[in-house]
Amino acid sequence: MNPFGNKRYNSYNEYFKRTFGQRIQKVSVDAGFTCPNRDGSKGTGGCTYCNNDAFNPSYCQPSKPVVLQINEGIAFHKIRYRRALKYLAYFQTYSNTYAPLEQLKPLFNEALAHPDVVGLVIGTRPDCIDEQKLEYFSSVARNHYLIIEYGLESTSNKTLELINRGHTHQESVDAISRTAAMGIKTGAHLIFGLPGETREEMLNQVDEISSLPLTTIKFHQLQIVRNTVMADQFKENPDLFRLFTLDEYLDFIVRFIERLNPGMVIERFTGEVPPRFLVSKPWSELRADQVALMIERELEIRNSWQGKFYAEK
């Protein structure tokens, strides 16, 4: 029996309504970080699929103070989302814990001092966290909403090596477990369609993901973005890639979430990249909310829901 009322999955919007009692909007901040697989400490070039310009809003520029980026972001979102009254500062670009704590604290504290900001969303990598940082985040989380989102991308070490992540899946498990143990909300990001993974291998990741202490999760279909190593690979050898058609993705994601831990909040089902950045353009004209409606319709047709076939282990 569907436990989610009007929805057939654990919806991010409903989660925020339960948590805050009102609409909350994320506003992005670019604090000028880099990544250990970019600066040479673990590698160079970054992840093969990554071009941060493809999702970084125009108002996000690391040369601007954090508070100015927040103010410009709020002005933008007030036009697009008039009902949002409070905001979460979303430190999104690159790895936002990849610096000493004494450098991080002033940035996060500046965001939290903004009168319209009620919390932080911090995107980072599992190899960019330590006990000292977790202790600081734990203290912040006692009085503010705070979630650390880790880029997992895949549970396959072979895939992680192929896309130049520079860390293992076990490092992801350890980081998520340590973060959750400190009373800090955790999020994760997965990409479906990475080269070398079959549909069944991707689907079978759900059991491992469901066992993690995650608060939220994001799913993205692989999109080939300009000015990336993957774009060059796609041009040179397109047979390495098997990109999802819309119908294939709808079937796949429904099968995935049927087995997903129902306690995990699904933040999004698909990624959105401005068409000018895309080399591959399957169903790129559809917005994420449109695809979400299609997924929910497919769940209704199948009389299914998130966690229908989940079995706790």
C-alpha cells in the first residue's frame, strides 16, 4: 500500500513542508573551491563528465562576497519562486569542504548570518571531510538546518576510476556513515548511464544505496557536456556510451525506486543542463519537473511506489 499519500515517492517538496512548514528555496553560492582530482593532489582534469559552468548560475562568482551572491540569488528566485520566504545557502560548485576549517568557517558563518538564510547545503566529496570539520558541522546542525551532500556517482570502483573520481566507494560509505553518526543530515548523488555499466549493474546498486544512512538522494541521467574529457571520449568512440532514451529511463528509474529505501527523500530524478552546453541531447527539452510527473504517472499505471519491493537487511 502506498505510504506517501498524494505522492508515490518520498518527495523533497513534502519533506521541506514537514521540516519548515513553508516553502524553502536553495540559493547557490560559489566560494571558489577546487577538487583534489583537479589540483594535482589526487589527479588532474577533474571528473571526466564535469563542467561546472553548465549548472552554476550567472550570479555565482567566487570574486563576489558570499552575502552578495545570496542577495542576488534571492532577487532571482523571488521572481521565479514568489512563495519562498526563507532560503538555504547551497555551496554547490566543486568540493566545498576542500580547505582547512579556519578557511571554511568564515564562509559558512557569513551565509548563516544572513537574515533570510535558515541553513546550509554543502556539496563535497567523501575524501574532503575529517573529524574536525564534522565536529564543526555537528555544532552548526544543532541550531540550523544543515546537510552535507556527497558525490557518489557510482558504487563501482571500476567506474569511479574510469571517470577519474580519485576515491573509492568505500571512502563514500565511510564518509556518509561518519557524518550521519555525528547527527548531520547526509545526501548523495548518483549518475545513471556512465560508460561501462550495464542497466542491470546500475539497477543492482539500489541495495547498497538503500543500506546507507542517507537523508536525501539525487539521481541524474548521464548527459554529455561540452568542454569535458567525456565529450572528447564521446566524439572519438560513441560506442562506449549507451545513453537512456526517455522511455528507457522512465522504466529504469521506476524499477530502481521500487527497490529504494522508502525513508530516503528523493530530491530529483533527472539533471538539467542548458542546451547550449550539451553534446548529447536526448529529451533535453524536458524540465526536471515534467519528467518527475511522467515518473509518477508510470508509478500510478503500475500501481507502485518507492520501496514497494524494498527489503531491509
